[in-house]
Amino acid sequence: PTLDSVQIYVKLSEDELRKMVLTFPAVIGYSFDDNIKPTLDAVHEYLNLSDDELRKIFLRLPSIVGRNFDDNIKPTLDTLQNRLEISDAVLKEMVVTMPS
């Protein structure tokens, strides 16, 4: 059920799903409703991403779903934005093009 939910939510092809699982097999053990969806939703909203941009980030960095948004992702993004003194739009572009 988790992989089916991820595939539908992020709109992955069968090949993309297979590659993602091979790259980050731990995703199989995560709860879609408790871990994956809340993290992806928070990143999606915080960076004001399109569905395609979220999909690109997830494909390049599937381990993002193993991180807590409030404890790990948001503080990292905030620090990056403040240190580089960049706008929300530039931060978004950086994350989409270089998510790791």
C-alpha cells in the first residue's frame, strides 16, 4: 500500500518507482500517511512547488521522506536562505535544481 500511494501521489511511472526503491529501499518501511505524505506536503507548501517540481525533488532525493520537516528540513532551508540572503524564489530554484 505504501508504494502504491507514493506512486499515485507523486505520479511516478513503474520504472521511476522501481529506481526510487532501489535507491532508497527504506521507503518501503515508512507509513505513507504518517511519514511520507506529511513531509512531501510540508515541502510542497513551504517552497510553493508545483506538483512537477515536488516530483523532481523526490526523484532526486527520495530520502527526504525520512526526515522530519519541522525538525530537519525547515531549519536547514531557513539557515540556507538567511546565510545566502536569497529570496524565496531563489531558494525554491536551488532546491528544485540541487535538492541534496
